[in-house]
Amino acid sequence: MNVYIILKNTDNSEMIYDNILSFSFHKDSYQSYTSLGAKFQGNISVPENVSEIILKIDGKTVHHGIADNISVEFTGGNSVISLSSRSFTSLLLQNQIETGLKTNISINSLINSYYNLPYVTHEDNQETSYIFVKSNSNMWDGIVNLSYKIKGTYPYIRGTNYIRITPVENPEVFEYNDDNLISRGVTTSGRKLTSNFHMSDLNGDFGEYELSDSDIISHNIIRHRFFELDRQFLYNPQQALEYRSAYSSRGRKINFCTYSGYNGEDLSDIITFGNVDKKRINSVTITGNSSGIITETAVYTDKFFT
């Protein structure tokens, strides 16, 4: 497969590298950005001028992000560049808006009205609700809150830097049998599960807003969490408990498969393999080195994805 990395400088000049020693790319339904780590041979004069990092596989742009770290090591007469990068949607975690209640907010207005974040685009959705911006919260928190109120979903990144809150209407469909796969399997995790949530009322008293998950308790997992009244759900306080319960169950069961190469899977595409029948993709991990490229694709079963 044809794999190359493009480094774009602040003056818009580009450097293209195809002598890739190793790379690892990852995206996940619960992560607000895609991530890339790579090591390759090549020359670079002023790494601090790099403003964009792009990963392409067979002409498909898989990752487009900022330069978190770049280092150049000279050894054995060669220079080796190492880098790490997160997509531009990671900037949503690093930008805040003024605190307080924001009414009649849509995904469109939330993303478009505050900051011009480079290359960040989004699904066209003008349905409105309200958000309460808490101290030290970021823009991604607002998108998560709005997505849950409007659609009961968790937002995710499709393609490069494209924010969606609904499933793709015309997804790509992938089907694998055991002859196509290197491996497949399933994993379950109870590390994040929480059995009981308790939220105070306006007076700071507990007892009115409670949620208990009998399924988690039946697994002998007893974890109680107490928190103050969540003004993000001021008009429907019980929803604050339901959201936290759903989020604590994220990735509870993961079915995964691996194969040689990369066929273009993305989040919200449809996949079938083993006992998984036509489920939405929730994570894609692509790794490569001198031995070739391996792709791991996974689907989740939890309170957001069934």
C-alpha cells in the first residue's frame, strides 16, 4: 500500500515523506480527535515551522492535524523524524466560551459562532436546545451536551475533522469472514461502570435525584457517585443521571477484528464479521511498519451503541 506523510509549513510549503518506518493511527467514537504517531526517514530544516500533518493511505486522507511534537534524530548518516499529532478537532478541548446559560443553541451555531477553528466542519443540524457552560468546561463539552439533548447520542469525528451527532445515512458496508481476517475477538470491561448516581437539588440536598443500575449491581460492581445539581440539565434533572450512567458504560463490550491492509473503514460505517452482524463501526486503529499494515476495527455494545 502507498503510505505517505505530508508536513505543511506556515508558509504553505509542503514536504512529502514516503520512507515510513512505523506509524499508528487511531480514532474512536468517544474521542474528539484522531491521533497519529509516526517515525520516518527524511530531511527537515525547521520543524517548528510545521503547522499541519497529513497521513494518506492509497490516496485517502486518513488524518489531518496539528503538530503536537516533532523531533529529528541524526544517526548512522540518516535523519529520522518522529512526530505525534491530533486532528484539528482536538482544539475543541482547548477552547472555552464564557460561562452561563446559552439558549436556542444548535450544533451549527455552537461551532460557527465563537471561533474559526481551522479545517473543523460539522453536520448541518439546526435543532436547538440550551447548554449551561460551567467554569473550565470546553467547547467539546457543549457539543456533547447538545448532542445528548437533541438526539440522545454522543458526537464523533467522521473523516478528518468532521463532527457528526447522527449516524451516517449512506454508510460504506464491509463484510469479512475468517479467511479475510488475522484475528477476531471480544473483550468486556467493568472498570468504568457505576452502579449508583446521586445528584443534589437546588438547595444542595440529596435524595430527590437518584439512579440505580440493577444490571451493574448484579455483577457485584458497587460504585456510588455524588455530584452537585448539574445545570446543564436544569430543565430535566433526571437526564443528568441518565447521561452519566450511559457515559460510564462506554465500551462495555467490544467486538474487534484485524486484517492485513486498510480498506477505508470509518466511524459509523457498517461491518459484519464473526458474530457481529451489520453493526456500526466505533473505532479504527491502523498500524504499519516494514512488515506491512494492520487494521483493527471494533464495534461497541453499551448504552449509546446497542
